[in-house]
Amino acid sequence: MIVRTWRGWTRPADAAAYEDYLMRTGFAEYTATPGNKGAYFTRRDAGERTEFFLITLWESWEAVMAFAGDEPGRAVFYPEDDAFLVDKEVTVDHYDVFAST
């Protein structure tokens, strides 16, 4: 199994709207992709910004690439992301899971 993570930041005033937007775009696409084994979308207030931390679980690299395309290390963005995000990671991190419960 592979864990994929990404971070982005909004203004606190935009956090609820971005959360709704993520559910309609990223969450829907992640969970509809064959081989997705779970998605955790989290957020926290961090000073003058709200941080979004997305964690997804994939059964294989083929499943990751079915979602992310030929460059799985690049983040996937949606048309209105820039209207919400004040900062974003343009790459993602992947981890091989070697133990879980």
C-alpha cells in the first residue's frame, strides 16, 4: 500500500468554502479512482492561515498513476484552487506502508 500526502493553505475566512470545494473535486475524484483505499482530508488553524493536509491510501503505484497521471510526484489541482489557496505544495510525498493495524 502507498500513502500519498499533500498540503495547502487558505485564509481562515475561506477555509469552510475550500473544504466544500475539496469535497466536490479532490475527494470525489480520489474515492472514485479504482485502487483508492481511503482518503483523509484534514484541516487546522495555524496562525493567520488554515492548513489542509490530505492523506490518501492506494493499493499500488498503478492506482496512484490512475489518479495522478504520468508524473505522480506532482500535485493534482482543480480549476478554482488558486481562488482559495494562499500557498500550496506543488509536489506530493509518497510512502510505502510496511505495517498497519
